Amino acid sequence: MSIIRKGLTRRGVLGTAAATAAVVLGLAGCASSGSIGATSAPSASSSGSSAAGGDKSLVVGFANFPENEILAHLYGGALAAKGYDITYKSAGARDAYLPALKNGEIDLIPEYAGSLLSYLDQSANAKSGDAVKQAIDQQVGSLNATAYELAQAADSDSLNVTQEFAKKNGLTSIGDLKKLDSFTLAANPEFATRPDGIKGLKSVYGLDNVKFRAINDGGGNTTLKALTSGQVQVADIYSTTPSIAENDLVTLTDPKNLFASQQIVPLVSKSKASEEVGQALNAVSQQLTTKDLLQLNREVQGADKTDPSTAAEQWLKDKDLG
């Protein structure tokens, strides 16, 4: 299973307008699908209303990687269960889908809080979830949108070690790495110069014992192999990457918030925002954990290749939301 796509989420695919082309999967249920710039015929919801021009219709966009499509179906499915007519569109990269949200081409998009804030305000330095959300709320009006509650689930940078290495050295948090004489950390090349990369490990956690190995696969298979084979002792892997659970890795906690919160946050155009919409979306966010999202990624990207809409539908049923 290739997991290279994780290196292309927020820092790559989501930030590159050239990446707007994506394959659109066939979707089941009370929804139709399309892509930005293409016309999608609406389908009827359980209420029987038309998706064309009704208050109970929303176009839900998703970025072109599996996790974001899953999220779109979680939030869209919860609204469909409330009688909304939902149409899904592949919306490409952040530079494409946020303008599409602003101009009304899509009505809802699942986002990642820290990266969204960086896009809206490059000078922002908020790190904790509450601080990031407050800053987003101050900026999101520029998109003609409303940001609803942050989900428990986050897809963040995370530093991981093997179980054996953690037990041998008593490691549970990033700060514990100070116990080591030295260690080698694998991450994307930009980690060497990012404020929350090697520089942050030194300034925030006082780690001057780190050696860096650049592996340009976003915490993918090459990074995983380097970690499990002992070539490196620590690896930066996005927190919802299936290989973390599949290889029983230990994710070191980040009590000093080196990495900005990347909790999931649904954005809705102001023209479609309402108390009912907010209640449905917040109900999903209140129950969706990082563990849930990791498991959904495993179902969709693993051997079973479950369709994102199917995986989302089952999760919603399990949580009495669909």
C-alpha cells in the first residue's frame, strides 16, 4: 500500500492550484458527483426536494486525496440524514477550492485548522486548537464562510518511534528525546528549515542532539522503512497515516504545541450556514476522533479499498448520525 499521498496533503496538494485535476469516484446514496468547473446533475434527497436552487441543497467539495473525500462524505452524509440534497464535487487544491467556496461554486469543504489559518494569515502564530480557531473566526469572513466546531480528529505532523525504541529509552513525549545522546530524525526536506521543524525542536524543546535525514515522501513507505529498520530513530508521519497503527508505532506527545493544531474544521458558505446545518456538522465533529479517521483511512486505502462514501456511511450509522 502506498501512503505517499500524505506528504502531498496540506503542504503540497492542498497548497498547489496546479493539482486541481482529480479522479472522481462513483458515489452511492442521495448524492451526485462532479469536479470544479464541471456540471453535476443533482439527485433527490429523502425529502424529495430538488438540489437546484433550494435551501435544502448543498454542494460539498473535497480535496483530491482520500482522507478529505472521506471527511466530505461524513459531513455531507450527516446533512443528507437531515433531509438535505447533497452534491459532491472534487475541488482540487486549496488555491482552487477556497475561491470556489467564496464564489459559491461549492457550499461546504472540510479543512485542516492550522494550515487553513496559515493560508488566511501568513503571519499567524497560533498553535493550540482554541487559539487557532479564534484566529480562523477572525479571518474566515474573507471567504464569505462560517467555520463550525473543530473536530476532535486532527491530521497533524507527529513524531513517531518504534515500540521497542520507546520502551528501551522511556519515551512518551517529544521532550523525552533529550534523554538520548543523539538521534536521527527523518522528515520531508523542508523540515530542516521550517519554524516547527529542526529549529522548533531546538527552540521549543531544547533538543540539540538531533541529526536530520531528508526523505521526500511525506512520511510514506521510504520513511517508514528507514524507521522500522533502525536507519533513523524518529520519523515525522502525519497522525492519521495507516502505517502508524499497522506497525504499532508510538506517537510522541507534543505538550508544548510545537506543531499547530490541524484539527478538522468544516467551512460552510454564509448563504448556506444555519443553526440546523451547524448542529448536524458539529454532531459529527464532536464524535470524530483521530483514531476514527485513521481507521477510516485504513479501510479506504488498505486491502479492502472501501469506497469513501461507503466507509463514511457506516461510521455515521455506527454513531447514530446517518
